[in-house]
Amino acid sequence: MSGLVKSSIARKVVMALSGLFLVFFLAQHFTINITSVLAPDTFNEWSHFMGYNGVVQFILQPILIAGVIVHFVMGIGLEIRNNKARAVKYKKYNGGANASWMSRNMIITGLVVLAFLGLHFYDFWIHEMDYKYIAGNAEDPTRYYAETVEKFEPFWRTVIYVISFVLLALHLWHGFASSFQSMGVNNKYSPAIQTFTKIYAIVIPLGFIFIALYHHFNPITH
């Protein structure tokens, strides 16, 4: 039993650390993407650097992909184990008395976010791999802004992005704060951390929604 508990705690800590890593990446990703609205030339410069820098491409990018895989595999595994561990099921759920909607549906919001990441990888990462390594095109530091705006022209794709970021907000609302709890952070700074995680869970997804809507309603005219 001791080994099982330690193993369960270790899984939660690994999931928390991978989640915090993805939260950091999300903030960095948003910082770059918002420049597509504020300063397209800067967006092109930063995107070109990220797309051709060896450290980013061959070290940080694989680490990011590994972080995504670890986080979601751990999350699904923990949810399955938790369901099996409940010897007595609730006969009737009493509203939010037992747990919030977010905490009870983390696996659902997580799977939707994972599906969205698949679309996002297809839209940008696969396209980038094809452009550079399959088609063998020459470097073009000015292409990123136009390619990004073009992705948001279809109404259906913009809607998917908006819905996905709403669910991401719900996932972050519970998951971000829980990451600190899983690592045993419980001190005088806990209320401030809780407040910060809630603000982050709203502001960052709303920022991404704004970017998607902005580009959808402001297409490049040829």
C-alpha cells in the first residue's frame, strides 16, 4: 500500500510539473502570437527565429511534445485509476457539494484540448515541416503573418479555436491551481497563487480568442 501511495503521489507530481511547463509555454506562445495583431513585422521576426533556431527546433520542440504526451497520458491514467479506486459510487450527485464541474470533468476538457492541439499541429507544425523539409522551400522571413491570418479565414476553423480556448480556460481554472497543491505548496503565498492562476486561466485563453477573431474579421485582401 505504501508503494502504491508513493507511486500515485509521484504520478501527480509529474503531471503537475508537466502541466506547469505547458502553462509556461502557453504564455510564451501567446506573447509571440499577440504580436500578429500589434506588430506583424515583429511577429514575422520572432516566428522566423523560432522556426529556424537549432536549439528551439531540435531541443525545445521535442521537449514540448514530450511534455504534452506525459501530461495527457498521466492525466488519463490517473482518472482511470481514481475511477477504479472508488469502491462506493455516489447514488446521486448532489450538485457541487462533492466537487466542482471543472474538477469532475478535467478528463473531458483535457481530451478536447488534446484534439485541438492535433488541429493546431496540423495547421502550423505539419505545414512548417512540409515547407522546410519536404518541399525544401527557401527561407522567407516575411511569410508567417500571411500564413497565420489565412488559417483563420474559414468560419468553421475560427469557431473550433474559440470553443477550444473556452474549454482550455475551464481546464486551467482547476488544473493550474491544482498543480501547486499536488506539489505541496501550502503557505502564506497560496491565496496569491490561487488568484494568479484564476486570472491566468481567464486572460490567456481570452487573448487567444481575441487573436483568432481579429484575424477572421480582418483578412488579408489581395
